[in-house]
Amino acid sequence: MRGAIVTKVSIEKEKKVNLTDFLKIYILKPFTSGILGYLVFFTLLIISKYLGYLIGNRSSFQIDFTDLLLSLLGFAFIFVVKLKESTKGRIL
């Protein structure tokens, strides 16, 4: 007679997510990382414009509104990456 194989089956309980934990994980962390990405991208733009001014490629050193808008790409990219990392393997 053959023996029966018994395996343990674990049941995962759904964890209740607090509103503060939800906001911290899915909103605050990606937002602060996005701000950091914005500042890094904006700093690189300023440095490159200043170096262009020093070399002589530009006649004047000025920061335009388009530079601020272009820096939003850094914010959006880092925000999306961090949001994707925080939702990895979990359903929002």
C-alpha cells in the first residue's frame, strides 16, 4: 500500500493597508524621488548652459521657461520608476 503525501498549504491573509502607509509608499516616496530627479536634471541643464557660456558658444547666460519645463522630464521619469518599484508584485 502506498503512503499518502501530505503537504502544508498556507493561506495568505489580506493585509489592511492604512491610509498613511498607502500615501507614504505610493505617493510620498515617488514624489520626493521625482523632485530629486527634477533638481538633478535642472542642475545639469544649468551647468551645461554655463559651460557653453564660458566656452563662447552662447553670447549670454540665461535660464528660460523651457528649461524649467524640460526639467519636468526628470521628475516624470524618476516618479514613474519609483512608482513602478513600489507596486512591484502588488496590486495598487
